[in-house]
Amino acid sequence: MRFACLSIFAVALASAATTSQKVTFYKDVLPVLQKNCQTCHRPGEAAPMSLLTYDEARPWAKSIKQAVVTKKMPPWFADAHFGKFSNDRTLAQADVDTLVNWVDAGAPAGNAKDAPKPIDWVQGWRIGKPDVVLTMQQAFNVAASGTMDYQYFVIPTGFTEDKYVEMAEARPGDPAVVHHIIAFIREPGNPWLRNLKPGVAFDAKEAMEEAQRQAQAHPQQGQRRGGGEGGGGGFGGDFLAGYAPGTLPDIAKPGQARLVPAGSDIILQMHYTANGKASTDISKVGIVFSKTRPTERILTLAATTANFAIPAGDSNYQVETKLQLQDDATLVNLLPHMHFRGKDFTYKVTYPSGETETLLAVPHYDFNWQLTYELTQPKLLPKGTVIDCIAHYDNSANNKFNPDPTKEVHYGEQTWEEMMFGFFDVSVPLNKTAMDLMMPKKGPATAQRGAGF
């Protein structure tokens, strides 16, 4: 009897201790939100609600629990069996337990004195305060309805010396109508879209016609640069920054940077989508410069193809493309891109030795989250390495995002068409260019298609 009483007493003590240590917002939940959620969940960012304060988070408590238990949030789609990534957004189980216990306890606020210091977010930027902001020189009018071709805008940098960029971020003026932005670097002497004037928009057709004229006038440059993307005139310069649903700015590691040569222009490729309400947009690019001269530059490459036709109703159509590197490079990150029918995406690599490796597998691709996967340990890719990208598409009625399962689907710019891009960043010595990696040193050059979202 004595032992039974002691056991009951011990249980009562444990219960009392648990109750006294109840999870609260200010002490336990807010640190988790600051670390994992507030990058997106704050005013002016992509998330639909802010989670900066208790009053903002409390109404969403049950939704927060469901999102973290089902692993819908934070978004992360890499198969854990392949590769290790420094920006893995997967919540630690302890953090999941904290959020769940808080909700189950009635989402108590607790003592505000227990709260960590608020993060000093820079309004409108994820890279902090930019050193330079480059802005479209004239607003672009977006109609309330209809399909819009890609639009191209030039922004002179005015740089009188070479600049090394540690961080760059593209920001839409009106996120409701901007589907994506790609900011390209057009260095002096590059004829790509040379007749494009500041403050004037080129649409995709005009851009392609201009690119073809310049390719005929400068055949050597045309071979090096390649043709346009989706009829859009597009990959005429190195990549600087991009914006699309779910993207976060890339931050160069110490000693690395993107190069913007003196006298360069920035070309914005803009994809606008009508949403039923007329709007205007003035998008911009913020830049943070390296504090010291780097020893390596970052370049963006892509294994890509437009040679596919996805049959109507096909639930598992495969598209594969390869890119062989013509020089040594060090792999930094990977970014797969498809549209609404995208189902899964895998990067494989075959080294000159014949050894093969799976770098990244995304078994459940989600077009609404364009994620970059940053390697924890950068990987040397010797000259002759082949990057192999394999994607599958679901063009069946079972795909709830499918715009029309009765139609055969081809490559195209619009989201109801499809793309297949295996983007990846590499680091190389400062004197190397993307063309050094992509084009054979001898023999005819093979045009590469450009970037687009």
C-alpha cells in the first residue's frame, strides 16, 4: 500500500512539474519562429500572414501545428538519402514538438519578458541594406487580363570599375502580377539586345528578333551566347539574381562573388501574369558588394532541353538532358525548375573516372516553391564531368494542378506549358567564364538555351 501511495505521489509531482513548465509563445515558440519562419512570414514577404508577434501568430495556431506535423512547412523537398545541404529547412523534431505542445496547451502567451530580442529585419529586403539599388526606369503597365510575353528591360549600372557581388536580390514592384524576374549581367561589348534602350520594354518576340539580328552581325558572339529561351531572346549574359515563388537570395561564401564588369548593364527578364486587376510594376535589384577582393567567381549553368512532347494523359513522362563540363569547376548548389506538370527531378553526375553519383533527388516537385539546394560540402567536378538531369511530368487528370490533361504539352514560357532546367552554380577562378565551361575548346559550338522560370 505504501509503494502504491508513493507511486501516485511521484506521478502527481511529475504532472505538476510538466504543468509548471508549460510551453509558452514568448519563451519557447517565438525563438523557433524567428529561426525558421520569419524570413517569409513578415510584412512585404511571400507568406500570406506575419508571425512576428503573439497577436499575429495566435489565430494561426492550429494551422501551424498541421503544417509542421505534415512537413508542409517549412518547405523542403530533397530526398534525405542523397546529398547534404547547408540550407536544409527541415524542422528539428524538438522544434516540431515545441510548436505542437504549445498548440495543444491552448497556445498560451506566457511572459513577454521571456521573449528573445526581435530580429532587425530590413523592410523590403532579405539581404539586409543593399549597397546599390538598380531600378526599372519606367513603370510597366500590366493589363487585368490576357497572356503576356516575357518583357525585357535594361538598367545601366554606371559602374566605372569591376564590382564583386556578395549578395544580390531581385524584388518585384507588385508581387501579385510578377511571376518571375531574372537579372542578367550584360558586359560591355556583348551585342545581346544591344538596341534595347533604358526605360523601354522589349517583349519576347522583339527580343528574339533582336537576338537573331545580333547573332547574324556577330556570329562568334552568337555561337558563344546561344539562342533565346522560349522564343524570348534569352541567355545573353551571366546570371546575377532571380525572383520566383519560394526563392531566397543566394549568399556567396567568403572568397567568392559574382563579377559585374565595369560599364555593364543589367537586363531584367520579367514574366508578368494578369490577375483580374490592372496594375503597374517597377521592379528592382539590390546588391551588396564583397568587402574584399574574392579569389573565385560564381557562375550559373543549366542542363536543359526543349526537345519534348508530353502526351495527353501521361502520368509519368520522362525527360532527360546532359551537360558535359569543358573545364574544372566546383559545384555549389542545385536548382531544379519545371512548371505545373513537374512531378520529380533528379541530378546525377558521371565523373571522368566513370564513377557515378546522385547529387539531388526531389521526389515530389512543387512549382509553388522554387528552392535552391546549397551543398554542405562543395564538390569538385573535373573537366569532362557529365551532369545528367532526369525529370518526370504528370499530365494526367490525377494532377490537381494540371491546366489541361487533354492537351499534349511542349516547351514554352507560360506556366500552362512546360520547362526542363537543371540549374546549378559553380565556383571557378576569376578569369574563367561560363563559356569556358560549356563550349568545347575546338570544333563548332553548340548553342545553349537560356534561363527562364
